[in-house]
Amino acid sequence: MAQLASPALGPTEQIRERRLPRLRRKPEHLWDGTAGTRKRLDRSGLEAAGAGGAAGQRSRGTRRARQPGAPGAAERRPPVRAAGPAAGKANEDKTMSTNLKYLSLGILVFQTTSLVLTMRYSRTLKEEGPRYLSSTAVVIAELLKIMACIFLVYKDSKCSLRALNRILHDEILNKPMETLKLAIPSGIYTLQNNLLYVALSNLDAATYQVTYQLKILTTALFSVSMLSKKLGVYQWLSLVILMTGVAFVQWPSDSQELDSKELSAGSQFVGLMAVLTACFSSGFAGVYFEKILKETKQSVWIRNIQLGFFGSIFGLMGVYIYDGELVSKNGFFQGYNRLTWIVVILQALGGLVIAAVIKYADNILKGFATSLSIILSTLISYFWLQDFVPTSVFFLGAILVITATFLYGYDPKPTGNPTKA
């Protein structure tokens, strides 16, 4: 009997037995050096430790998640820490894109309005000596456009002359067939630029601006026929409104005096025919150029260099065919003054601004810029040039044209694939 009482636990062993379940719930890494202690545990101690296993697992998971170096915390916390700089960079890029969008639209409004007004003023200004030749102005504008595009390619190639030379050689000289594709739209654009001078020599700035918006109609029709694009209901409705508005603008006014109508009837007809021809040439050349851009991967600046190269060649041919005698008599730069150079620079700037607007803006904002340009041209033509007297019929037509411009760029964003023109 004395031998049966000997296994009684002493005070130290009793304390160990009471602490065992609590120690068993500690994180596993604390038990790395205590393998001998685990072997001395009896079955009752292991069962007592297992009783709190579920709670221990939850406790370990909680404590591990709270530890800085735990795996669970490492997976969740870095994205939170990285979200700050990433979100800031995203907001900065969004702000810059918005600024570029409205800056490009503002430049488009300025370029379109100032080009029409200065071109009209330069063609009607009475000065001593010969007037500058519009054919030579077209050639100089093409050369300036080439220089500007070469500078942009030079900037994109990290300001390296060797890289610029390689790009021009590889993209233009080594691809003659791709370069020759630009000869067709280049010749049409050259014809269009000369027609604009003819139109503004015979029409006031406001009438020209509103009538020239018929290029929306021609562009849409050529897009449907050449690119197989589909027009939505809003686009077709806008084209009908556009034609109605232009018809109102061209409606003869009874408020003008009979003598002025007799004197200007022929010139107005010439101006109107020039605008209509320019609208068709603009629509076809624009759609053809868009088709070429989609079929190749060359940059817009390289394509503009190719356009300018052929445009300058066609322009020089026009100079010596139609104005060769005047050039040989009075020189290539006859009649050039400060206003003429402003017109040439604005005309060269036009293609670059359109490229920036296409990149950063959308159709609705572009329509807004066009509408604002029409309004400004009308006001300045009336108050400054004083060659235009607006009537109620003109205002009605102008409002219809502006509405059609907005409506054509409106996108209801349907659930399916949107149709664009």
C-alpha cells in the first residue's frame, strides 16, 4: 500500500500540470527546443491540451496576423502601403490628361477662328503692289509642317540625331510603297487648301465657317462606303439637321441692296462652289488617311512628314502651272507681309492641332470647339471686318448647324457594341 501512494505528485509537478494546457496553446515556434518536454507529457495532459485546440488555432491565427513579420500580414499590408503612391500617380496622370484635352481644344478654337479671319482679311485687304499668291502660301505651309513634324520625331527619339536619321531612313526611304500611299490624300489636301483661299476671297468668314461644316456629311458618307462603318440614329438625324441648317445659311437675304447682290452674285457662287468642293475633298482625304493609319503602325508624325513631302511637290507644280508667270515677274514671295506669314503659320499648325485633338479629346468636345469657333467668327466678322450682316434666317441656320455638330458626336453608350462614324 505504501508503494501505491508513492506516485503522488509534488508541488512542482502539480504546477506544471496546471500550466500545461496554457503552454500547449503557445505558438509552435516556441516549442522548437522542447521535444523532451513533449515526451514526458502523459495522456491526460495531451487530452487537456487538445481540449483547447480550436481556441488555440484561432488565437495563433489572430496573434500571427497581428505580428509585423507574419505571413498573413505580409500579404495584406503591402498593397495598402503601395496604394498611396499608385493612387497619387493615377490622379496626377488623370489631371494632366484633362489639362491636355482642354488645352488642345482651346488651341483648336484659336487656330480655326484666327485662320479663317486672318485669311479672309489678308485676301480682301487693299494694299499697294501685288497681292501674295495663295499657291505659294500653301507650299510654305507644307514645308513648315514638315519641319514641325521632324522636330516632334526628334523629340520622341530622345533628342538623338542618329536615332532621328535612322527612323526617317527606315520608315520613309526603306518603305517606298508605304510612302507612295500618301500621294493620293496629299494631292487632295493640296487642292483643298488652295480652294479655301478661293472660298474666303469670295465669301465672308461666318458664311464660310457654317457652310464648311458640310464636311461632316461628306466624311460620314465616305466612312460608310469606304470603311463599312455604321451610323446610328443620332448621326443620321444630325446629318439631316446639318443640311437644313446650311440651306438656311445660304438662303438669299432680302435685306441686302440690289446693287450689292448684282456685284457679288458671281463671286458668291464661286465661293460656294469652292467650299462644296473642299468639303468633298476633305471628306474623302480624311477617310482615306484614316484607313492608311489603321492598316499600318507608323506614327502620325511620320505620316504627316510623308503628306507634307508630297504636298509640297504638288504645291510647287500648281505654282508654276497657274502662277508661273507672276512668280517669274515678281518673285516667289511677292506680296508677303507680317499678316501673310501669320496665315501661313496658322495653316501649318492646323494639322498638328487636329492630331492632338484626336489623341486627347473626344467628338463631343471637338464639336463644342467647332461651334464656339463659328460663333466667334460670326461676331468678329460683323464687328471687326464689317463684311457680314446677320439675319434671322442665318441665325436659325447657324443654330441648326451647331446642334447637328453636337448631335453627331453624341454617344448614348448602348449595352452592345456602339456604332461610330
